[in-house]
Amino acid sequence: MLAEQFHERTGQFVEVVEHHVANERQLLTDLTIDEQTQLAALLRRLLLSLGDTGHPMADD
């Protein structure tokens, strides 16, 4: 029974994440490449100001 609950909740989580990612993609399609680059830089700056140490892929 516990395993069934775990699988059910995991499935719900995956659905929510997929919907969220699709929504973000839709929002970004209205931005130009330059605007997307600027947004990424601003979000990176925000994360760093909040104490994020940076992701190893951030320099790519």
C-alpha cells in the first residue's frame, strides 16, 4: 500500500513539473534570443544574491 501511494504521488509530481516546464517554455517563446539571454543573466544574478553558489553549468 505504501508503494502504491508513493507511485501515485510521484506521478502527480511529474505531471505538475511537466505542466510547469511547458508553461515556462510558452512564456519564453515570446522573448527574443537576446531577451532570453538577458533574463538568464538577471536570474543568475538574483540566485547568487540569495546565496546560491552557482551551478557548474552556469559558465556554459
